[in-house]
Amino acid sequence: MNDTTTGDSAGTSGNDSYGHKPFKRSKSHFPDRITADGRDGWPVEPGRYRLAVSRACPWASRALVSRRLLGLEDALSLA
């Protein structure tokens, strides 16, 4: 806060621009899954997929942990 803002109005301008509507997340753009045999989605092939992440993002950290726990480091490279 600076001299021109007060504690009461500091967080309301963002809500006003959205008209106080609740946030609705869009549907996933990737409804299919990557499977070992490729029958139910996309086949696992080394070098075919890249995971683009920002290490500052908590969700990206979750994806990196999942990649390691599932043993996908050889099949899923990082961008």
C-alpha cells in the first residue's frame, strides 16, 4: 500500500473487473491419457513428449514429482 490506497479498497478492484462472478476453470484440453500400450490414449515413446514447466510454479513442481515417481524421466523430457 502507498499513500493513495487504503486497506479497504486494496483488493476490490480485481473483483470489480469480473463483476463478482465466480471463477470457472475451463475443461481440460487433454482428455486422453498416455498409456503403455497406446490402446486407451497415446503410446509411451521416448522423445515423443516434452513437459514444459516453470520451476517457480507449485503445480509444475507437482508434475515434476509425479514424473519422477512414475519413472517417466526417460520417456518425458523437460522443456
